Amino acid sequence: MYTTEITSENLTSDNPIHQRLLYAYTATAPLVYGDVLEIGCGEGRGIELMKGNFKSYTAVDKIAGMIDKLAIKHPEGKFITMNLPPLKGLSDNSFDTIISFQVIEHINKDKEYLKEIARVLKPGGKVYITTPNRPMSLSRNPWHEREYIGPELEAIAKPYFSDLKVDGIFGSKRFITYHDRNRISVNKIMKWDVLKLQYRLPASILRIPYEFANRFNRNSLLKENDDLVKSISQDDFFISPYKKDAIDLFLVAKK
């Protein structure tokens, strides 16, 4: 199941975004331990990276088809189909590590989502969250309830954790070249939206045209920048203190 929100490692045009999403797992795989919960596991792109570092692995996602496939592929894990919040059926103080990458922007009740994470996290446990950095987004994403800047994410998370920090995930010069070319291409499409309908219409109406336009754009970028699109790898990302030009926010919090 590959939309422009659920990218594929098998589609060359998706490679820059796939690498961007995978980097969160690359960065946190050495840090996870004990009983691990992943909220919004998607296609399970990070499970192999984390294997050997956890005692148990539990994953929740709202897409039943993907959960069923992952349960077959990774019988050592526990996979649950769930809309959230709340985290139904998960006990208080039950996980040492929680990861949730590119999820909070999809959650209507973001504060309840954070409160639930704190509830099921063991005392002293850590949560790792990523989400797009709003200033670096190229257009409105109708799949997102909202996007954040660093101080906003820190402010809503602070009431639920004893210690937290919001850093940024940044791209190399090569990735930023791709990102800038992507922005130019998106702006060419957006110039036809003279009435600014992307900001005025309900998200449900925009999702299908957004998917078509986004897929067309990625294919066009591949056609015009084949070597660049293919060359982006995990080496093109790094974590550093938050600044406005971070591509993603990286929150680490302790209970």
C-alpha cells in the first residue's frame, strides 16, 4: 500500500522521502531497549534495524492490512490494529521505549496522544517522536491535522514528561538541492491555485488531487534529476539543535 504518505523503498521516485523517514530509525535503533512500543508502524520499515536491541516489540497502526502482513513477517512481535488515542488495551507503565515517527501530525487530539504515551511509558522510560518542521513544508498536506515548529511541539509535550528536548533532523547539501528543486516544481503546480483553495477547502476534498499531483511531481523530479534522486542515502541526514531550516523535528522525552 503505497501512497505519497506511505512511501516505498521499491519506488525510485520515493527514495529521497523514504531515506528521510528511515533516518529516524537509523538514529534511534542503538537507543531503544527493553519493551518497545511503536505507534504508527506503517510498513514496518525500522523493525530490522532495531532487532537485537529490544526485549519485546509491540506495534500499533490503524491500517489492518499492513498490521496483518507484519504479524506474519515478524512473528516475534505483537501487532495491533488501532485508531488512537487512546491506546486501548495497553497497560500503564508497560514500555521502556516508545517510538512514533511522522504520526502526531495525523492525530486530531495531539495532547491526548501525548498523555497516552506518558501513561504507558515506564518511569524513566524514553519516547522518540518525529514530525515535519512546518516552515520546510512545500504546501498544505491534507493528510495532516496540523504541523509544528520546535517550540510548539515542546510546549504541548512539556506537561507530560519530566525531561524533554526538541532537536532538528537536517539534510545534507545534496538533500537540500533535491528539496529546493521539489519546491520549485511544487510552486509551478501551485501557481494555478489562484484562489488559494488548498487553504480553504476541507482536507477530505483535497486528498485525491493531492495524491495525483504529488505522485506526478515525484515522477517528474526523477525524470529530470535521476542521479540526484537515486543518490540520496542515510548519510544525507543528521541531528542537530533545532533551527528553522530543520526538515523534521526530533523530540526525545523521559518520563
